[in-house]
Amino acid sequence: MAGFYEKAKKLIIKHRREILYLFFGGVTTLVNFVAYNIFADRIGISNEVSNALSWCVSVAVAFFTNKYFVFESRNEKKGQIFYELVKFVAARLLTGLMDQGTFMLFHTLIGINDYIVKLFSNVLVIVANYFLSKLIIFRKKEKKNE
């Protein structure tokens, strides 16, 4: 049994970033669903507008969790946070359009349950956002050998 724990520990350490990303992706998805429920079911805003508003709320949560916990970006120089935020929002706009398009296609046009569509769409968006964040937004610059 000790061997199992050692292997599990090594896997967790090796894939720490991915595990944290999935965890915070789950948190962000939960925030998205709760916000959507508040906007659509409690306040009575249309499904499409509620989907867009819940996306905005979840993007704000995702920026801070991704920056500080997942990718541990410590760019605190003047303008660096703003630059990361702009790249983050631009990437999220791209995947937000993907989310909105998926929602409109499968819920509005085809008629699949809105929460099922949101779950499916969020999985696609989480995967796309991970790669955009890792490869573009919070990419660590390699140090040049001198």
C-alpha cells in the first residue's frame, strides 16, 4: 500500500497544475451555474442574457484563481497585471463566444435542457481555456543561458 501512496504522490506533484486547474475550473463552473440560476430562475432574465452575465461573473473568478493559484503568475510590475487581464479576457471572449454559440445551438435551436447544455459547454470551455492560459496568458518566460 505504501507503494501506491508514493506513486499517487508523485502523480499529484507531477500534475499539480492540471489538478489545480480542474479544481478551480470546477469552482468556476459552479459559480457560473449559480450565477445563471440567479439571473435566469430567480430574477427572470432571458436564458441567453443570463448565460452571458453568468459568463462575466465566472471570468472574474477564473482570472484570479488562475493567476494566483494555478499558474502562480507573480507579474506584479506596473501594467503587467493589466496586460495579463487583457490577454485573459480576450481569450475568454473567444471561448465565451464558443460557449454562447454552443448554448444557442443546442438549447435555443434544438431545445436541449439549458443546464445539460451548460454542463457540456463548460467542459469544452475548460479544456480550451487551460491551453490558452498555459500557452499564451500565463506563460512563464524561459531564462536565457548566458
